[in-house]
Amino acid sequence: MTEKEKLLEAYRKEIHNLATAKDHLTAEKAMCKARIYIGELKENHKLSVNDIMDMYETVDVFLWKAERRMSEGI
């Protein structure tokens, strides 16, 4: 498995952790790690600007959903 594939897999894992977060600390931690992986992918591998921006947007959407779910007590 290449470094790019490992980083993408780690990013997907953090998105999953964000989607299943039960508290704000877990959600923030997953968001931070996902953004770190995106930064590493941006610096070291050739991904298009659109792909990088989509990844950042995905993190933001999943964080918003997690926060909303937690505020509603779900």
C-alpha cells in the first residue's frame, strides 16, 4: 500500500469517527486528524485542488451533522 493510499484510508477512518462521534471532544479530535491527513495529502501527493477542497468540505459537513445530532440528543 502506498503512502497516498494509507493517508486516504486514515482520512476515511476519521470521517467515520466523526460520523459516529458521541461527544464534542471525539468529534473535534476526528476533525483535526482528518484535516491533518488532508494537509499531508495536499503537500506530498498530486491531488487536484477540487479533490482537496471536497475533502475539506466533507469534514465540515460531517462535523456540522455530528454537532447537530449531539445538540438534539440523538
